[in-house]
Amino acid sequence: MTTLMTTVRQWQEKFIDLVDRAEKPLVKAAGTVSQSVSGYVPERPGFMAQVPTMKAVVENQIEFTTKFVDRQAKFARHLVKAMEPATLKTDRMSTVKMAPKKTEARPVVRPAHKPVAKRPVRRTAPVVKTS
């Protein structure tokens, strides 16, 4: 694994840890509030029989998201495979040896400095207002 990928994975792990740390207090607060208000929440009325429960909605969305991400991962892998003829050259490390750099110092050549000629100052006669 390259140094860049190691760095990316480290940042990904830090992000997941951050999300975990942020979620724990939220879950705890939701549980506390839920227990506080549970005595005031009525039983589920009969007319809501056709409405799915919150748990059913969440589980359905998790299942859908999992399927969607799995299909996107499959698509991405197929796309990378299809692009291999163009990317194989750039993915392989080159074994071509670079010529060593010359270490001898070269004199620095700077362009000659030409002094800028001063322009003569144009003086105009003062404007006299006549009434």
C-alpha cells in the first residue's frame, strides 16, 4: 500500500471514530427523552394499522441502502476493469531509470539592467476662470 493510501485510510478511520463519538451521546439523549415522554404517548390507534412502524421504515431503508451501495461498488469495479486498457500503463510503476542530475553549478545569467529614461514633465499654464 502506498503512503498516500495509508494516509487516506488513517483519515477514514479518524472520521469513523469521530462519527462513533458523536453518535453515542445522541443515542443516550434520545433514550432519556423517550423514557421521559413514554408515559404521555398514547397506544397506536387502529386507523394507523396500514402505516409501517418506525422500526420497519428504518430497517427497510437500511436494506435498500445496503443493496444500492453494493450495486454501486459492483458498478465501480466493473468500470475500473473496463478502463484497464487505458489505466494499466499509469497504474504500473515505471522501471525506466532516470538520468542522474548534473550537480555542477551553472552561472546565473541575468538580463542587463537598462536604466529607464525619465520623461520630461509637461507643465501646463494654470487655468484662470473668468467670470
